[in-house]
Amino acid sequence: MRQADDSPKTNKRLTNLASIAFDKKRFDCYHMRMFKGLLEGLLELISPRTCASCKKRIDAQASIEGLVCLECWDKIKRNTPPFCHCCGRHLDRKKTTSNICPACQRAPSYFDRALSPCVYEGALKTLIHEFKYKNKDYLGPALARLLIDFVKEYDIPMDVFDMVVPMPLSAARLREREFNQSEILSECLAKEFHKTSCQALRRMRYSRPQAELKMEERISNVKADFSAQDNTDLKGKNIILVDDVLTTTATSSEAAKTLKSAGANIVFVLTLAN
Ligand SMILES: [Zn+2]
Ligand SMILES: [Zn+2]
């Protein structure tokens, strides 16, 4: 495995992603989405596509899946090593010689390691917002490419992991949003690496979105928020927990704690951005 904290190496594969014409077949996550894709195509005839980030009209041939213009895609800021061995954010070597960033030293997490290909800002922040809050579930497979390419770039040993688990939404939140964005990402990742995406966690209550809260409130907001599903055997399992954004480590840490209480062995957290 390539060490994620190796000296910086160009993340050419990630930046080159923009010029790759994606294989459509890889994105057929569900039949429903295929059907939706057909409808999208019909809509395209009626009203031409605009970029999901900058809203400018785009050429389907020079875009990511006809959804995001190449200019916006190239602007997505990638995380570069060295990474904090806990939260996965870039470690500023001028500020610390430790492999753990000061924030993680103050608040240790229950997961073994978190990793994110990108920084939560700019075009990606807009795309994730559109994906989650504007009901654009069709953006999921394109965004999942960021996770898939990151796993390949850093040789994250997928053979070690038994299953991919999406960060759950509460029932109330799921009713409101109609889909779980993390589940779409989790399914795309699992499919690519021939794993099972398993809804092993349940979210107990409707909590206020973390983004609306202050740091101290965020930590208390997620306490005792999760439970493990009875029908999933987690004993000794190595798990990749997938979410869209690692805002703080509090939510992922609580979810990892629940998985480990149910017997899980290693829990890695993989998010689009941090
Ligand atoms: Zn754009
Ligand atoms: Zn950290």
C-alpha cells in the first residue's frame, strides 16, 4: 500500500480525471437510475444541460457525465499528503511533527482512519449541496468517481475490507430527502471493488444538520445517535464507512464506535471531502 503520508507526489490521475470519458456502464447503480437517465435524456432535448456547479450551459462531450463542466471539475481542490493519520486532512509540517493533527490529538476518534480525496470548498461544495439538498441523486455516480480514483491512487487495500457501510440518515431525514446520498456513494464504491454495500447502521433520531451547529453542539448532537442493525453480523468485520463530508470527526467517530461495539474490527471512514 502506498503510504498516505508519503512525500507529496502529483495526483495526476485525479486531475486527469476530467479528461476521461467515463464508461457509462460503471454508473448503472440501479435500474431506477437507468430509467431516470432516460428521462434525463428526454429532458435534455427539451431544455439543454447546464453545469451543476456554475450553471453555465455545457457541452455533453466536454463534461463529466454531461453534469459538470471541465472547468469546474478541474477546480475541485484535492487533498495532498501528508495526511493526518486520524482525520485525513493535510498535515502542515510547519506546525506539527506528529502524524496526528492538533485537533485530532485533542479529540481522539473511534475510527481507525479517515480519508477524503478533496477539500470541502468551491465547486465541490456546490456539487455536494446540489446532490444532497436539491434532490439531484443522479450526481452521485459522478461524485463517487472521486472516491474510486482516490482508493486506486493511494492503493487503499480493499481486499482487507469485508463491507462498505453508508452513513445512515434518520427515518425523518430520509423521508424529507427521499434518498440517502451516502448510500449512493457506498453502492458505487462497493460495485467498483466487488464488495457489498450494507446498511449496517441505523440513525436513531432526527438531529439538526451538523453544519448549523457550533463545535460543542456538534459533539453532543451526535451522542447515542446510532444503533447497529440486528440482521447484520459485524463480528470481526473490517468496514469502510462512507459519507459525503467529514465536517468534524464527531459523527463518524460515534458511528464507528457503534460498529465496534457490535464487534467490528477495523473501521475506515471515506468521505468525498473534509
Ligand atoms: Zn461549471
Ligand atoms: Zn486530524
